[in-house]
Amino acid sequence: MRFNLRHVFVAALATVSMGAAAQAADMYVKARPALTSPVPVYDWTGFFAGVHVGYQWGKVVNECPGGCPEHKIDSFFGGFQAGYNWQLPNRVVLGLWGTVPIISTTSDLITPAGNFPAQLRWAVAGGGRIGYAFDRVLPFVFAGGVVGGGRATSPFAGSEDQTHTGYTVGGGIEYAIDNRWSATARYAYVDMSKETYTIFPGERFGFVSNSVAFGLNYRFGGGAPLVAKY
């Protein structure tokens, strides 16, 4: 077999070319970003506080000898809220919240002796919530307790105040406008206990209501992008 220098040269050139191609491919794989590389998402962790306005509708629930009809209540309200959120690595957001609505709900307390004013003069609520963060959008549900002050008035015996307790459940959505401000909307159902007012012997009444509210929160923590893996 004759030795052919041209064949040797072609073989050497092919070997060098294959090596260069393999090295280039290896460099591309190393430089290419992984499909599961970290990406920035909004972080809801931190304290927040804000204000809200809303509208409530419901009824005064009466218990009296011989039975008493229920009477509807409706009113606008405003107030303040505050709380704290923890965003977990899986984007579940746990939170604590409290609210102090400024309300002035007056209705007729319908009794066998006549119709008399019944008021829910103040209320405080608080509890927990859980949501799931779609970056800057946070839908959530919540539950908690409520304490409120009721007042009944009789032209024959004056006024009497009682404390009502109960619970609230509901849900809503919050949207982060930027790293510090967020807008929120929510629905709440409230059921407050029936209490005895001695100026109306043998009678008890409580409050049941639904409400929608819109608010604005200022956030003291979080906000900056949180690096998370998908």
C-alpha cells in the first residue's frame, strides 16, 4: 500500500475540525442559561397599613316574646387596616390582619312595644388570611373574630350599651402598584351575637351583615424582587 501524504493531511484536518466543533458545543452548553434558572418575583413579606371605604347591608336579628320581625340595615363606612404577610418559597402568602371600621349603622329595633333605634356604634376585627401570589397579584381568603358595641334606645328607659362578639369570613384580591403601595378589594360576611338589653325585658338582638370594601395599603417591607426557582 502506497503512503499518500494527502490522505494524512485530510485526516489530520478532519480531526482538528471535529475537536474544535466539540469544544464550541461544550462552551455553548455551559454558557446557555438553564431552563430552571432563578427569576425575580414580587415579595409580599412585611408589614402593611392603610385605609378603606365600603358599603354594608344586612339585618338586625331580634328575639322577643311572641316573635319579632327582622329589620334591614345598610350604610357606608370607612376605616383603617394593618397586618403582616409572610411569603413562602412556593408563593403561598400567610398573613395576620386587623381592621377598625368607622361605622354608624342605625336601624329600627322592632318590638311588641314599638319601633326603637338600634345602633352598631363601633367594631374591631382581626384574624388570619392565606393567599397565593401571582407575582404582583394576590388573591386571598380570610377569617377572624369581631367585637362591636351596640346601643338600644327606649323613650321610656333611656339608652343601653352592650358588647357583641362574632366572626367574619370572606375573600378578596390585592394588587401591588409598586414596591410600597398596593390596592385591595374584598367581600366580608359578619355574624355578631345576640345580646340581652334589659330596657327591653325578654328581648335579645344581634347583627348580621355583608360588606364590600376598597382600600389602599402602604407596605413597610418586601416589595423588592424575590429570587425564586420554578
